[in-house]
Amino acid sequence: MKIRTGIGYDVHQFAEGRKCILGGVDIPHTVGLLGHSDADVLCHAIADAILGALGLPDIGYYFPPNDDSIEGISSLDILKKCKMLADEKGAELQNVDSALVAEAPKILPHLAEMKANIANALNLVPEDIGIKATTNETMGFVGRREGIAAMATCCLIIHKS
């Protein structure tokens, strides 16, 4: 048995005419996030954390931005694929912890639904999902409200080599 951890980081810029999807929740906001998928920066950071813990390539390897067949894909489906890859390696995901860095929108009203969506995609319980939100104190691209950044970690146990 091996205990493995992974870290993930992602960033997406805001864009007019897009939805602001975070943790699988369509959060009302004046702008959305730009990306090939639904641009769910939180799920992307979590996906990279899981892939990293497994010693696999990053999210762009499995979901390349030039693949038209996955344009607009739900990032919850990306998490399901990461869970499947973990299962194939005999790995049991224990928990996820994450942080969103954004001046807006407010995350707290949507936190329970975000945790439930992520837990469901990863076959965990909401108590195994940590999501925190902070601002960038008006500094940098996040502080100028140009986009959102997310960081995530995960812990998993590999039962076979």
C-alpha cells in the first residue's frame, strides 16, 4: 500500500458571454470563464491534483484544447475520468482540499452544492471535499478581476503496484 499526494493549479480568464461554472455550479455573475471545456477552474485544479498523485500526465494530455469532440465538456466529467484512471491503478481517493482565488463572485452561497457535485463525481462524500475561497487583496490579474485561480491537493491510497 502506498499513500500518494498530488497538487493541482489552474487559472481561467473572464470572458463576456460565458457561464461562470465553479464546482459544477452555474454561479450568477456578470462574466464567465473562458476555456475549451466549461472552464471550471476548480475542477481542473482538482483533476490535476489527482493525475499528479497517480504519476500521470496533466489534464491537457487527456483533454487537449484542440480536440473539438470535447469542446464544452463538463468538468465534472473530467473528474469522473480522473476517478476512472485512479480505479484502474487500484488507487482509492481519500480526500480533496482546494482553494479558489477570486475577487468575485461570492462562493459561500454555493459551497454546499459545489462540494456535493465534486463528491458525486469522485464517489466521495461531501465531508471529504474541502473548498476555501479567498481574494488576492486587489493585486495581480485576480485582483483586477480578470480571472480566477484555483489550487488543489488530494490524498490517495494505492492498493496495488
